[in-house]
Amino acid sequence: MQEVFRTNDLVLISWLEALLRGEGIESFVLDAHTSILEGSIGAIPRRLMVASEQGPQAVSVLKAAGMEYDPRNN
């Protein structure tokens, strides 16, 4: 699995999932349940993950949409 985006914005992560799905890339959101357990205060960002072999394609799709992301900086 490869992380391609991390955010507290539920609308943004939903849009990114739809964007990737439209390109045939299956994605998974991690930490959604943890965030809910913490009271949904937004303290724990959700991580958008894809299969490692689809990582480069997913990153390319997100960059084309203006959503460049570097997990090492977050």
C-alpha cells in the first residue's frame, strides 16, 4: 500500500476517491474510524491509500488535478 494523500477534509478525500475511481484506481481510506473514536475533532488526518503498483499512476492523476502531495512533509 502507498499513501497518496492525507487530510482532515472529508469532502476533499471523498472527491479524491471519486477522481481515482474514475481512472480505474481503487483506493482505501485509513484512520477514518480512529478519527471518529477521537470525537471527530479533526486531530487525526485520514490517509488515502492505493495499491503500491498503482501508486505512480495515482500520484500522476492527483498532480494533474492540482493536488500534489508529499507524505514526507506531513
